[in-house]
Amino acid sequence: MSKKIKLAILGGGGDSLIGILHRVASGMFDQFEVVGGVFNVDLEESQNFARKIGIGTNRIYKDLDGLIAAENALPEEERVQVVSILTPNFLHYPMAKQLLENDFHVICEKPLTTTYEEAKILEETYKNSNSIFAVTYTYTGYPMVRQMKEMIAEGVLGKIQKIDVQYYQGWINPIIHDEEKRANTWRLNPEKSGISCCVGDIGTHAFDMIEYVSGMEVKNILADLNYLYRDNRMDIDGTILLRFDEYVKGVIRTSQIATGEENNFTVSIYGEKAGLKWEQENPNYLYLLEEGEPMRVLKPGHAYNSKLSLDGTKLPPGHPEGIFDSMGNIYKGVARAIRKEDYHPGEFPTIHDGIRGMNFIEKAVESHRQGNIWVEIDE
Amino acid sequence: MSKKIKLAILGGGGDSLIGILHRVASGMFDQFEVVGGVFNVDLEESQNFARKIGIGTNRIYKDLDGLIAAENALPEEERVQVVSILTPNFLHYPMAKQLLENDFHVICEKPLTTTYEEAKILEETYKNSNSIFAVTYTYTGYPMVRQMKEMIAEGVLGKIQKIDVQYYQGWINPIIHDEEKRANTWRLNPEKSGISCCVGDIGTHAFDMIEYVSGMEVKNILADLNYLYRDNRMDIDGTILLRFDEYVKGVIRTSQIATGEENNFTVSIYGEKAGLKWEQENPNYLYLLEEGEPMRVLKPGHAYNSKLSLDGTKLPPGHPEGIFDSMGNIYKGVARAIRKEDYHPGEFPTIHDGIRGMNFIEKAVESHRQGNIWVEIDE
Amino acid sequence: MSKKIKLAILGGGGDSLIGILHRVASGMFDQFEVVGGVFNVDLEESQNFARKIGIGTNRIYKDLDGLIAAENALPEEERVQVVSILTPNFLHYPMAKQLLENDFHVICEKPLTTTYEEAKILEETYKNSNSIFAVTYTYTGYPMVRQMKEMIAEGVLGKIQKIDVQYYQGWINPIIHDEEKRANTWRLNPEKSGISCCVGDIGTHAFDMIEYVSGMEVKNILADLNYLYRDNRMDIDGTILLRFDEYVKGVIRTSQIATGEENNFTVSIYGEKAGLKWEQENPNYLYLLEEGEPMRVLKPGHAYNSKLSLDGTKLPPGHPEGIFDSMGNIYKGVARAIRKEDYHPGEFPTIHDGIRGMNFIEKAVESHRQGNIWVEIDE
Amino acid sequence: MSKKIKLAILGGGGDSLIGILHRVASGMFDQFEVVGGVFNVDLEESQNFARKIGIGTNRIYKDLDGLIAAENALPEEERVQVVSILTPNFLHYPMAKQLLENDFHVICEKPLTTTYEEAKILEETYKNSNSIFAVTYTYTGYPMVRQMKEMIAEGVLGKIQKIDVQYYQGWINPIIHDEEKRANTWRLNPEKSGISCCVGDIGTHAFDMIEYVSGMEVKNILADLNYLYRDNRMDIDGTILLRFDEYVKGVIRTSQIATGEENNFTVSIYGEKAGLKWEQENPNYLYLLEEGEPMRVLKPGHAYNSKLSLDGTKLPPGHPEGIFDSMGNIYKGVARAIRKEDYHPGEFPTIHDGIRGMNFIEKAVESHRQGNIWVEIDE
Ligand SMILES: NC(=O)c1ccc[n+]([C@@H]2O[C@H](COP(=O)([O-])OP(=O)(O)OC[C@H]3O[C@@H](n4cnc5c(N)ncnc54)[C@H](O)[C@@H]3O)[C@@H](O)[C@H]2O)c1
Ligand SMILES: NC(=O)c1ccc[n+]([C@@H]2O[C@H](COP(=O)([O-])OP(=O)(O)OC[C@H]3O[C@@H](n4cnc5c(N)ncnc54)[C@H](O)[C@@H]3O)[C@@H](O)[C@H]2O)c1
Ligand SMILES: NC(=O)c1ccc[n+]([C@@H]2O[C@H](COP(=O)([O-])OP(=O)(O)OC[C@H]3O[C@@H](n4cnc5c(N)ncnc54)[C@H](O)[C@@H]3O)[C@@H](O)[C@H]2O)c1
Ligand SMILES: NC(=O)c1ccc[n+]([C@@H]2O[C@H](COP(=O)([O-])OP(=O)(O)OC[C@H]3O[C@@H](n4cnc5c(N)ncnc54)[C@H](O)[C@@H]3O)[C@@H](O)[C@H]2O)c1
């Protein structure tokens, strides 16, 4: 009898962007089995999609209430154990809350919620549960990101003195410059999207990445956002100054109007002793810079990498793995946590990371609205 | 009830390199379900591995005979439909032959067999069957390789005039320079490995890639191989001159002693009108060169790519996919063929490609042995 | 008889960094002849250096007064026509002023002066002279920088919406972390170096580059500088937010503590229609990005480049030229101006650019000191 | 009085490609002074060009006879000391011979002569002279090429086991595919160009580079050239197998029909212990590869480089120098030799390198004509 972890998925239907990433990732290490869920708002569509991906329709539910009721009625060993929430942002909070209250483990897409307030309530619910809770900041699963984290932890850089992270895309250009389109895109509608477009969608990845790899916490930020048009209500670009302590500074640069950029997410961290650089679009290279030394280019799968990094590579060096493999590594960590096996805290981001992300988004908008002043991130 | 295609696997056990690539690839598009197989020579190991990857042990067999007998006894709709052969090279031929004779579809690792003779017999068996037969030249599944193929077919390069393909690795260095190690590695033992080490293992990828993307057939070759030590019986490096016709030439450069190289497989094709270049370690870039024009860098997922290429990309541009995704695309094509859906002949390499590969290997060794002379590839 | 322009040099002695750059640059197009100058404070050293570089010592002077007196006594056609000022920053102002007052043309290293006040006085002197005045922002001479300028002027990017310029070095690390060294380096001594180290030395290149290529003027800035130690009096790192108008923003990132970076100066400019990127360390590549189009990589010497760009390339494409060639192009433009030949205003930066640079430096420090607030750049 | 070395130039007129490279290079280190020469066949043109480059016309001669007669009549300390031969290939031999016979030092462009026979005669003349004789294989002056040479000499790679050098251009495409153009281009006319086009022009750079950096001599070659059209008499592409000894092999790949390539000259050398790679179009990077180690990227100007390499860099790391600087380094070495100062034999290629180059060209054509067989390079 199969020992795979039973996974249900909310959202991620055939019309979605992110569904396939989670399905492939969950299957990658033979640990999870997608048994059902609510793929779409419409039940019939959900069922059709279930058929398309070759799973039975008997555990496809009308909605989350239906799922919880039916699954709870099953004997424990047949029951869904973990649920992935891939629905639009505003549904993360209610869905996650209900799942926690019913003792399911949760894998939730970022951003965790739509407000910091919600995030804090969710934290309480989480604390009162026994559930594992992962937030899928996808990029933390890359082997060379993990290697960066471990090298910094080991002190390879010495005291960190400067952090510069860029997340540039250009996709919103054709929308933003068209008056009608920018009025009618849900992404640019605060009612549907929350208070931020660019910072909320990608700035938050940058923020999480910084805290993930550096092991430091951002204390204060000063944000300058750009809305580009007076009638546009959502930021689509922003530069955010960071302070870790008086003499440790950084910057997040994030844009959806960096014309022609695809998903150009780069991380540069400089310490007293050395610097490390990484680029998401070429994720299998990690650059180690030292004054007066030849630059070193680290790659996945080599014995010189840390255990955490090596755990995230499946083939020998030179066989490029990508974003599906990165997400797969996150799922692998969640599986270990669910199975109560040993795992490294760096294997998946937690609700704590999700909460900080929400605080960051709100504080960035606040700083900007008040005239680009310094504001404090909660501890 | 699940409509996934039932897949069994031979080889690919927990100790293998290639097993995980096929498992992930087969699951990637929700088309296949691994139901069992013979993962290892040892039944118990096979069963343990089945448990580890979370599938039942009831369809884990002692050997291929056992598999065929048991599966044939099942009602057709429950029976394994396709078998992936991931065993060491010398087992490809007998296993594939037996599977074809019993009407299973076959996905076979390269090289197809250990001799050209075997390959031709297998072809006959195949012709008398109704089976689909795929040979997993993994790299043909990359979206930008497929794009290269389509652009060449459309005439973007004009008449091809020069082809230069490199496949450089360095892994054999620590073995080849140690007298004892080189005497005792099976890879360097012709009895176990066939007549060629380097050409057989990676030169054959280069050869297939050339014919795949160019749509042309190599007519003659002249090979200069290197054995490095008098007591070494297998080539571990070679340069092979190619002739497509009198004025269309090329070269395959292949090595396992290119110290420090990992899996540095590159393809350069130059035509009257333009050139195209691609590198396996950075597979999401395709370089288009034209005299007097800025070089253009094509990337996956953009609408300017061909249908065949776009079919191989799962996320928007800028989300790097890798070798698992490449193999996944090959499995996707095989699924279409098995389901008798429409598919493009470029979706997976066939037994024909496997046979040509075997002929190429033998001819390369023959050319070298006879003093680096021109020899002819069979039609 | 030689028709070369007679050039004298102040500073640039054998112990200097920048002397060789100007000497090679001035000779590159056979337009200038170094006839003498004041290479060092010490006359004998100057004379020795003159011998070393193979020019006579008869026009080597004790100081600028001596030079002016002696040269003015010569018949006009023998007299030095132009003087390059390569001395430490605090000498630029008095030397330039005296030269202008005596009707010499001036080529002055950046930063123009040590204060904005001085710069404005110098401007008056300049306006009352008939001299050509160039400020050697070296990097504007690169063919692909010039090409960027021309493409932007032609509207290839459409309306510019975002500018991001980085100038990262790491060289000050070994000094800044050593209490004694940082106390005793003249670079970190405001009395000797002016009010800014990092912004003054390299931030000013970034600022000039932005205005040079974009053709726009920075209106407001908000600077966050880093001094790293309480006892350090000079910025060695800074992020500076830029505003061109309400919805056109940018950022300059500049550092001397970006450990392991050498001279990593990059320019990214994004417009409504396209983006352009350039990197100083690989100066012969210009990247053109357009939504949904393959990236294009422009290189020097191709007919598709503008006249201004092509004028800066001496050999066919593929023969890499570098920083000496870039400075050579600036000298070439100055020669044309001196000879009253036609030239493009983009051929060399002028006193106007030098003055804006000084204003920028002071305003950056002011913004930082006042708590990172927006300040205005003078028109 | 000037102590610069008096240099005359033959060829290199205003219509030439290579003239400016030598003029800039000779001036770069303040060692040479161009005093005259024969820039063009036509005296008036020569004189006009002399005026254009700002030197007197009194030492511009009608031809080499005139130059020699007039210069020999001058007192020794005023006389031209060294002559650079930049004329078309067929003039190298007679000019060099006459210069040697008259005791001038010679700097000669490659290829040394048009036949191996001429080269050997020239060698005799040289041996009977006291002259310095340099052959300008330009690329050997790059700091990272010199670094490669020194690292190999020091044993960083261990025993070399494989060499792969590529020199790809695409410029001849528009000519070769046009029947009329290919009939009328002097480059493709053996009477004007010698027996080889591609191997003679660029293959010879590849050959010299290999021997320069490896310190080894090529023993045997097997060439497969391409003429592309039956009516074309000159090779425009070729792959040449190399043997250094029984188990040390290599390949030169050279083309003028690699469509869209500019000057793509790359060097890869693999030894038992490590590999080194370098690319002419990005000359400031040297890649050191070791099994199981991060790749190291060496750059010019760092203290970790050899003395020979550092001598070829004028500015600190990160300030890219290029091909003019590379040629400048060669001239610097020649100046030292002329001045009888100490110098490293790697500072400039000699007549010996030029002679080997001629032998290589002839042997490559011979190997091809005889059906791609192994031929021996003379010792
Ligand atoms: N980690 C990353 O890098 C990354 C990348 C992209 C998207 N995301 C996140 O993933 C989430 C989904 O994004 P997407 O781009 O796939 O969105 P999408 O709009 O493409 O897809 C959303 C899916 O949810 C379904 N859905 C909507 N309401 C539902 C409901 N009530 N119950 C069940 N299903 C419902 C829709 O039918 C659709 O299939 C977002 O929160 C987004 O921020 C994360
Ligand atoms: N497409 C590619 O790029 C690529 C890459 C690597 C390997 N390969 C090919 O894949 C094949 C396997 O290579 P590998 O590196 O995984 O080899 P491996 O030696 O690592 O693994 C072979 C597996 O086969 C099992 N096996 C051996 N005999 C068996 C038998 N009789 N029945 C069932 N299982 C048996 C072994 O127990 C082991 O699990 C080879 O043919 C190789 O050429 C292809
Ligand atoms: N454009 C660029 O990218 C760039 C790069 C480096 C330096 N610079 C500028 O060039 C200038 C010089 O920098 P450097 O690094 O060569 O400095 P340096 O300290 O290395 O050299 C200064 C030279 O000036 C001479 N000198 C000092 N006082 C003198 C005097 N009174 N009269 C004549 N000579 C005198 C010194 O002897 C020395 O030779 C600075 O203003 C610097 O900002 C510009
Ligand atoms: N080292 C390199 O990488 C490199 C690159 C390009 C050219 N070259 C070599 O440089 C040489 C010249 O090449 P080029 O491309 O400049 O050629 P070119 O045809 O552009 O120029 C030749 C010059 O020689 C002059 N000339 C011809 N006959 C003369 C004579 N009898 N006396 C004096 N001058 C005469 C011509 O007027 C012209 O100025 C060739 O041998 C070529 O192989 C070397």
C-alpha cells in the first residue's frame, strides 16, 4: 500500500499559472500523491481538470467546506494530510485559517495574506495547531541559494556590510501604458489585489530572500514607489532602502516596468571578507568574490557544497536543474517535516517568513505615502 | 478511475544515476503512472526501493520474464503499457527485443544496444510490432533545441555549410591517470561497455543532436580517438570530422579528459544566411547570428518560438527549466504517440535514431583503428 | 613641420595612476604631442620622468606659474595650446582658473573642483575665455555608451521611465576595516579629499553617465550614505534615489565596500518601448531589450551603429578596444574642437557636466546629513 | 633630446586596416617615435598621410630603396633603428630581407612570407645579422594569454593532454556565395594571396597561440579544408587535427564562413591537473578549471598574476584593456630587446615563430590535397 503523503490542492486549475509547478514539485521525490482538492471555483471544471491530470474525481470537492467535511469523515490513514493553497491572494487567509483549525498541514503560496492584520491572526491560529505550515517562496529551494545561506552562516563573508537585491520584470508595460487596460486589470485593482502590486508580488520575494540567505532581519525601510500614471492606484516599481543596523545597509530594487526584463532576480551580498552573487535566471552559478583573489564560480552537486545545498540536487554537476526542481526541494522538506524526520530549517519557508513579508509590504507603502520616510519593520 | 498510462521501469534503482530523471519526467505532465518493474537485479532491493518511492510492491518482479508473464495475465486495461529500460547498456537489446515481441511500448536509454548488429535485428523486431519505441537522447527535449530544429527547417539559416558540436567532460581524469583504477573500471572494459567509452557515451549524443536539429544525415566520418595510455583499451577522447556532402562539413569534439569540464555540450550550426548556437549547461538561451546584425538571444516561452518549442515550456519566460523538464517533454511526446494523439516527429527520438547512433560508434572506432581514414555511415 | 596640437600635462607623473591613460589617449589619433608640463611637485622628478618618457626636459617647469610665463613668451605657433590637469582634486580649481585666464584650452580630470562654489566661479572664468574645456568622464568615450546615447536620442526606448546605475568597487575594504589605516588615508580625510569619498569619486561618474546617455537632467535626489565606522568621516558607500520628474525615477548605487568588485559600473535604462543595458567591464556589448522580442546584442564597429559610435572604433568588429581607446575618443573630440572642426557635442564632456557633478556630490551629502530627505539639484 | 627609438613604417597607410594598430601600439609606452617610412605605393599619398598624422614629410620615401639609402646616410644616432612591415603578404619577404641586410631591426606582420621556402631563406639572412626580428602575432600580447603561458610553464595544468583552439569568423560569407565576387577578390586569388586563405590568415594565429602558451611543438597534422565551391581556389574553412606526441592531441578549428562570428578566437588547454580557457573577444578573463573545484576566473592586474602578465597591464583591475594594449605590449618587448634591456622571451614572437607558421600553412594544404592524411611539421 502506498505510503505517499496525501495532498489536496486548492486552486491551480488548468487555467492557472502556478498549478503545474506545485504538481510537478510535489511528485518529484515520490513523497506526495495528489488525491483531490478544489482546482477551480466551478465544480465541473474542477472535475474535468482532475480527469485531465489522470486522478479520480471522487475527491474533487465543490469547495473547501466540502473538502473538510468529507475528508474528516474518512479514517485517518486515508485522509488528506496536507493542502496546498494556490488560489488568488485574498483566499489564502480564510482557506489557511480553516485548514489549520481542522488540523491539516498547509502549503501556502505567497503573499501569505492580503494584510498584515490577517497574517497576525493566522499566526495565532497556527500556534494553536499542530500543523506544519510552509510558504512557497519558490526561489529559496535552489541549491545555490541554499549554498549562499550556508556559506554566510559559516562566516565565509565575515560581517555583512551591504546587500543589494534586484527583482526586475517588464511584463506590465503593455498594460500600464494603455489607459483602458490599466483601469481594468485586477492586478492594478486594490480591492482585488491588496495595497501593492509590485512590492506585494515580487518585492516580497526579494525581502524574503535577503532574510533567508543572510540570516539577518531588516529593521527599517524607506521606500520610493512609482505608479507611473496619476490614475493608476498600484505601485508597479519601487526602490526600497534597507537598514539592518546603523552601519549595515541594503537596497531592494523591484520593477514591473523594466522593459524587456523577464524574471531578473539577482542577489548580491558583500561582507568584510568576501561577496556572493547569484542570479535567478542562471540559478546554477554562485559567484564568490574576494579582494585580490580570482572570482570563484560554485555550481550545484559538487562535494564542496553544504549538505543543505547538495540535498537539493538530483544529478551530477553540469546537468542544469531549474525552478521546478527548486520548488521540488521545498516540497521535499515539507514531507520530512510532516513525517517528523530530521530536516534543516532552511528547507522551507514558514509562516513566520510569510508574516514578515506582509509587514514589509504594508510598511513599504506606508513609507512611500508619507513622503519616503524611514519606517520600522515589526520584530 | 485513473487514465494515466501504466509505466514499468527496468533498472533505475536507488543506486542508479538515471532513475530519478525518468521518474520525475514521466510524472511531469500527469500522463504516466509508475506501477512497478524490476528496479534492481535483486528482488528484495527492488521491493525496498518500491516502498521508498511510495508505490506498491505487488507489481515488482524478479526479472523481465516475471514481469511479462504477470502483466500479460492481467486484463488489458490494467496491464502495463510501456516499459522504460534504464539498465546497463548490454541489457538494452535483450530487454527491448523481448518487450517488443510481447507488444509493450518501449522507452529505451541510449546507446540503443552494444553493437550495430543488434540494433539492426532490433529494428526488424520493431517493424513487426505495433509498438511505439523511443530512445531517450535527453537533450532533444530542451525547448531551445527544438526551436533550433524548427528554425533550420524553416530555412532561417539557409543552406547549412558548417556544423561544430562539442561534448566535453573531465570526470574520467582521476580514473584514467591511476593505473589500477583504469584497469578496473567497467566503463573502460570493452567486455562490459562495448567498443567505445567516450564516443559511445557522449559522442553519440553529439551525433544524434546534429541530425536532430539539422535534419541532415552524416555521410562520412574520420575519427581520431585518444586512449591516453597504452594499457587503456577504450577511447576517452576523440575528434571526428564529418561530411554531409562534398562542401558541407562538420566536426564532433568529444572528451572525458577535458579537465574541469562538467557536461559542456555545445552546438554551433552555420548556414549561408545565419548561424545558431546553443549550450547545454545554459539551455534556455539560443543565439542567432547574422552578418552585420546584432546577435539575437532567443529564450523559451516567447510567442516568437515555434509550436514544438512552446509545447516544451511550462512557465512564462524567465523561469528557468532544466534537464528534468527536457526529459519530461520527451515523455509527453511518447504519451501522445501511445494515446494515438497528434504529435510532431521532433517530440521524441525513435529507434531509427538509436540505430544510426550505433552505426556511428562502430564507424568512429573503425576509422580510428585503420589510421584515421574516411569511412561511410550506412544509410 | 609637425601639425600636432601641443599638449602640456600637470600631474600624471611616474608615480600616478592616471598619467599613462592620458598620454596614450592623447597620442592615439596622432593629434596631440606632449611637449612638457609639470608632472610632479618636485622639478627633478618631473625632469627624470620626462626623460623616461622620451621627451625633452626644456619645457618641464617647476610649477604652473613657470609654465605659463615661459609658454606665453613663445611665439604663438610654438606655444602649448592645451593643458591636461591630472593633479589631485584640490588643485583642479586653481590650475584650471589660471589656465583659462591665460587663454589655454583645458582638459581637466574629474571631479572638476572640490566644491560647487569653486565650480561656479570657474564657470564664470570659462565664459569670459575663448577656451575649450573638457572634463574627462572617461567612460563616455566608449563606442557602446555613445551608441546608447544616440539610440535614446532617436527614440528607440520611447519615453524613459526608469534608470538604474551601479558603480561598485571593493578596494577600500582592506583600509576601512583597519582603524589605523582608515585614520591615515588621504582619501578618507575631508581636508584633502573634499566632503565625499565614494560619491565624489565614482558616484559622480554614475551621475554624469545618466545625464550623458539619457539626455535628461536629474531634478531631485535622496541619498543614504554609509560610513561604516563612527570614526570614519567620509562616505564609502551610498544609494541615491533620483527623480527626473514625478513619474520618471531612478537610482544610483555606488560602493567601495562591495567586496571583490573591481570596477563594476553598469547602466540600465528602461523606456516605454525598450530597455538598454551596458557594463563597463565588458564595454563592447550593448543589450537591447524589448517585450516579447529576442534580446539584441549590439557591438562596436557595425554599420548599424550611429556615426558618433562608429567614430570611436578603430578596428573591425571582434577586435576588443578598451578604456584607453575610450579616453582616446575624448581626446579626439577635443582635438576637433580646438581645430575648430565639426564635432558632435557627445564627443567630450564639458565644464557644464563638471559643474553638475559638483552640485550632485554636495547635494548627496546634504540629503544624507539631513536624514535622507529629498533635495534639489540646481538647474 | 628625445631618446625614443626611431621607427619607420612600410605600408599602414590611411587606407589600411592595420596601420593604426601599430602606430598606437608603438606610442603606448613612450618608447618609439614614428619618424617616417613608405606608407603607400604612391609617394604623394604617403606624404599626405604623413601630414595627416602630424609627422614631417622629410623622411617619407618613395620606396624601401630610398629609405635605406637616405637613412644609411644619416649619422647613426639620427637613423631609423627599426622598421615595421605592414604591407601585403607578398612584400614581407623582400622587404624584411633587404632590411636585415642593411642592419635594421624588423617588426613584421604575419604571415612572415608567402612560402616556407622564403621563410627559411629569411632565417639565414637573419642569422647573419645582428637585428631583432619580431613577428606580430598580436594576440600573444594579451595579459591573460601571457598568464596562461606562465601558468602552464609552472605546471599548473600538469602534463597537457588535449588542446582545442577555435578561430571563427564569418566575414567572407557575402563574398563566397556570390560567383562574381569570389572570382575577383584578391584574398581568394592564390597568385596574390599565397596558397591558403583561411589557414594562412587566421589558422596561423591559432597555431602560433598553441605553441606560445603550451610551450610544446606540434609534430603532425591532418587537415580537412573546405572551399565551398568548385570554382573557388582557396580554403575558407578548415579543421586540423594535431598531434604533439602519441597521446597528446589537439585540434584547430578555423573558419571564415562561421556566419555571424566576428573574431571568435578561443583557446582551451587541458592537462592532467587542470584546464585553462580564454576567449579573444573577452580577453580580460582567464578560466581555470579543476575537477571538483569551483572554476576560478583570473583577471589582469592582480598580484596573483605572473610578472610577464602584470607587465602587460597599465591600470588597476576592472579597467578593460584591449587589442591595442596587446600590440602595445609586443612593441614594449621589442623596445627592451633593441635597448638590450632584460626581457622575457614571451614578450614578442620571433622569426622562429613566423617560420613555423609558414610550414604549418603549407603542410595543412598538403594534407588536405592528399586526401586528409597525416603530415609532419618540420622541426
Ligand atoms: N511563488 C511564486 O513565485 C508565484 C508565482 C506565481 C504565482 N504565485 C502565487 O500563486 C497564487 C496563484 O497565482 P496564479 O498566477 O496561479 O493565479 P491564477 O489566477 O492563474 O490561478 C488561480 C487559480 O485558482 C482558482 N480559484 C479561484 N478561486 C478559487 C476558489 N475559491 N477555490 C478554488 N480555486 C479557485 C482559479 O480557477 C485558478 O485555477 C497567487 O497567490 C500568486 O501570488 C506565486
Ligand atoms: N540520456 C542520458 O543522458 C543518460 C545519462 C546517464 C545514463 N544514461 C544511460 O542510462 C543507462 C543506465 O545508466 P545509469 O548511469 O543509471 O547506470 P547505473 O549503473 O547507475 O544504474 C543501473 C541500474 O540498473 C539496475 N540493473 C542492473 N541490472 C539489472 C537487471 N538485470 N534488471 C533490472 N535492473 C538492473 C541496477 O541495479 C541499477 O539500479 C545506461 O544505458 C546509460 O547509458 C543515459
Ligand atoms: N577619469 C577617471 O576615471 C579617473 C580615474 C582615476 C583618477 N582620476 C582623477 O585623476 C586625478 C589624479 O588621480 P591619480 O589617481 O592619478 O592621482 P595620483 O595621486 O596617483 O597622482 C597625482 C599626480 O599629480 C602629481 N602632483 C601632485 N601635486 C602636483 C602639483 N602641484 N603639480 C604638478 N603635479 C602634481 C603627483 O606627483 C602625481 O604624479 C584625480 O583628480 C582623480 O580624481 C580620474
Ligand atoms: N596581426 C593581425 O592580427 C593582423 C590583422 C590584419 C592584418 N594583418 C597583416 O597586416 C598586413 C597588412 O594588412 P592590412 O589589412 O592592413 O592590408 P591593407 O591592404 O588594408 O593595407 C596595406 C597597406 O600597404 C600599403 N602598401 C601596399 N604596397 C606597398 C608598398 N610597396 N610599399 C609601401 N606600402 C605599400 C597600402 O597602400 C596599404 O596602405 C598583412 O600582412 C596582414 O596579414 C595582421
